[in-house]
Amino acid sequence: MMERATSHAEGTTMKFSSIARMPAFSRNVHRGSLRQGVYEFLRDSIVNGVVEAGSNLPSTRSLATEWRVSRNTVLAAYEQLAVEGLVISRRGSGTRVRGKRLRLRQILRESQFPVAPLPLRDPDGNAIYIH
């Protein structure tokens, strides 16, 4: 859910989204490694709609403290979710749950890869394509 705040002095509008409330994590429910358990719990929460699309996930530090796990465990789970395309992470902006539709062009733009080959020419005028 997006909310808007208006600064009366400057007349500007800022957008911010609320941080998703995460359900309690139980170590005893998941078999295998703790890292895999945290990842599966987060993934299931996103896929099943417990955490809404577009909402911000808590910071890795706060979630690790709340669940009493290592920050590296939460970081690894967030990274795996980003690899699968379920969340978008940007340094300084936090981690946000991606919407339902995945568009290749948007994924490439957010991952900072060129969408199309870059048309370059060598000194003789021959085309060089970088993929």
C-alpha cells in the first residue's frame, strides 16, 4: 500500500511504502539448514500472499534480530529471492516484493544490463556487437 506525504514548505510529494509485517519464524518447522528454512519461509510468505506485492521487506538487520538468526542467513535468503525474481533489492532503498508480472525488459533494466546490443564501431568503421 503506497502512501503519500506532502511537505508544506516545499510543496513536494514523496512516496513511501510501509514495511511488511513478517509472520513469526519457527526453527522447528523446517528440516535441513537454518539458511534453507529462512529462505523457504520467506518464499512461501511471498508466494502465498502473506507479504503483499510492492511492500518493503524489513531490513536484514532488523529481521535477523527479530527472528534471532544471523544477518548472513537473512542476507542469503534475500539474495536467493532476488535471483528468483521475487524481490527487488537496491542498496540504500531496501528490498521490495516484486509484483506478479515479470517483464524481461524491466528485469534487465533493474539489473543494469543493456536491453539491446550496443552498436559500436572500430576505427575502420566495422560494427562491433557487445552482448
